[in-house]
Amino acid sequence: MDTLFKNTLSRLVAHPIQWDCPLSGYTSFAIGGPAEALITVEDSRELQVLLSFFQESRLQWRVIGKGTNLLVPDSGFDGVIILLGEGFKGISLRDDQNGRSVSVRAGAGCRLTRISGWCIKRGLAGLEFACGIPGTVGGAVVMNAGAWGDELANILTAVTVMTAAGPEKIEREQMHFSYRCWQDHGGEGKGRIVTEVEMRLVLAKPDAVRRRCAELIQKRRERQPKGQPNAGSFFKNPQGDSAGRLIEKSGCKGMRIGGAMVSPVHANFFVNGGGATAAEVKELMKRVQERVWQDSGILLDPEVHFL
Ligand SMILES: Cc1cc2nc3c(=O)[nH]c(=O)nc-3n(C[C@H](O)[C@H](O)[C@H](O)COP(=O)(O)OP(=O)(O)OC[C@H]3O[C@@H](n4cnc5c(N)ncnc54)[C@H](O)[C@@H]3O)c2cc1C
């Protein structure tokens, strides 16, 4: 990007742009080289202006949430990383439906844990599965995030997305989801940016919702590695099986390449044991895939997205 281009880009947004910004600070793996530019976008109007500019200039871009399901290359990203700012973090109750359920609207930049806490206070049930999932609700739509047999697609009623052409509301019936995937999202980096999410939640007793969340958070604490950066489950579970079980069975628990390690606590978690590079994580992924393939004839499919 030359100076003229940088100046033009700076004039389009209110927030100062971070140039050559290391992305390791923006991913839960704590791995990743610099993005040419990192832009925090304040509101939908600003976002649309930016996307139009990117379309005209053919600049590469990607939106990230909390980077909790992301592996960023050591070479970084040759383009613009978009983060959703404060204007995308509101939560509101929309309407009361028959006194049994309500519609909750959340900005895509809102953390799932914050929405869960908000629901506990108001006695709204349905999102308990997401307690302890550390990403944003925008990322959760693209990932169809889920746990304990439940997933976001089950409570979603609509999303609003932004493209260079403007905002578009998509009803749940028009969306197709599969395990950890919004199928018609449009593709990473080329797709639409989720700006708002609507969910249907059920009225319940706040204490019951609180107890269920506490129970699920406790289960996570018992099963997941603590204190080592990671991106949650590295692979998707193959149908009817568990990636962690297959990895453990093939003897890969604790396997290490440089700073990247298969967690000794949960075999489907790859952890950054200190100074891991993306190349090491990818090499570890390849070795685990090979071992599981040889042992069980199953090719594990990564759940983690690659920038
Ligand atoms: C400790 C730990 C536990 C976890 N447990 C679970 C779990 O139980 N279940 C589960 O499903 N996941 C889990 N995850 C993974 C992760 O938290 C979820 O997938 C989460 O929904 C990702 O949200 P994010 O904001 O971090 O997305 P990111 O990692 O930032 O991005 C993920 C993908 O979504 C895209 N994206 C992000 N925001 C938007 C947006 N607004 N519009 C369009 N595209 C967007 C990105 O470009 C990228 O392709 C866990 C992760 C960790 C670290």
C-alpha cells in the first residue's frame, strides 16, 4: 500500500488505522504475523463505505471476531483486517411472543459470554450451550458454534449482513447450516459480514438458567486445557465419533512440534506451549491427520479457519 492509498483509507474511518499490526494479539492461539492494516469499524455506514472501497480497489480483506477459531500465518495477512467496534456490540429485547419466548437482537461484535450473562439476568433460556465459548456472536454464526448437542442454528431467527451493496436481512429459513458451518455464507474474505443476529429464546427462571450455565462451565473447566493459548477443538468430530478419541487412540496426545503441542488434557486441543509458529501448528496438524488416517482410516477435517 502506498502513502496515497493509506491516506485515502484513513479518511474513510473514524478510528486510527493500525499499520503492520501483529495479529498474534488478536487470536486466542497468540500466533500470527502482521496485517498490512487493522481497522476497527464503528458502525454500519462506515462498514459499507469501506467494503465499497475494497471492491473498487480490489484490496484483500477479512473480518475477524475474537480470533478464537483462527490460525493466522507467520507471514501475516497482505490486506486489511476488519474488527467490529462498539457500534456492533448492543443487545436488546425485541418483542414478547405469547409470554413464552422473546426475540433477542445482538450486534455481531458481542461476545457470546456477554450475551449469555445478559440472558441469565433476564431468565432467558436457549443459549446456555454457548456459556464458555469465547468468540463473538458474528463468528458463531459463520461457525455455527455449538456444544453439548446444541448449536446456534437452533435458536437463530435472522441475521443482518453487510456487503458493498448495503445491508441485507436474511431469515433463518433462507440459511443452510451444517456441523460448524454456515454453508451459504459465501466464503471466507469474499463473503458477507454479519452485523446483527436475532435469536429466539424461551422465558425461564433466572436461577435455572444460571445453574445450567454454571454446570456447563464447570464441565469445560474439567475437560479443557488451562493457561495455554489454543483455538478450542482443532478438528471437527467425524460423524458418530470424536476427534479427541481418535487422536488419543493413535497415540498423538502430547505430540509436539516446536512450541505447538497436542494438549495432554484434551487431544483435540492444540496448544501453544510457548512461542509456537503457525507453520509448527500446521505441521502438527499434518502429522496427527496422517497418524489417525493410518490408525482409523478417517481423515480429520479442521474446524479451525486459516486466514
Ligand atoms: C477455549 C475455547 C473453547 C471453545 N469452545 C468452543 C465450543 O464449545 N464450540 C464451538 O463451536 N466453538 C468453540 N470454540 C471456537 C470459537 O470460540 C467459536 O468458533 C467462535 O464462534 C468463533 O468466534 P470468533 O469471534 O472468535 O471468530 P473468529 O475466530 O474471529 O473467526 C472465525 C471465522 O468467522 C469469520 N467471522 C468472524 N466474525 C465474522 C463476522 N462478523 N462476519 C462474517 N464472518 C466473520 C472469520 O473471518 C473466520 O473465518 C472455542 C474456542 C476456544 C479458544
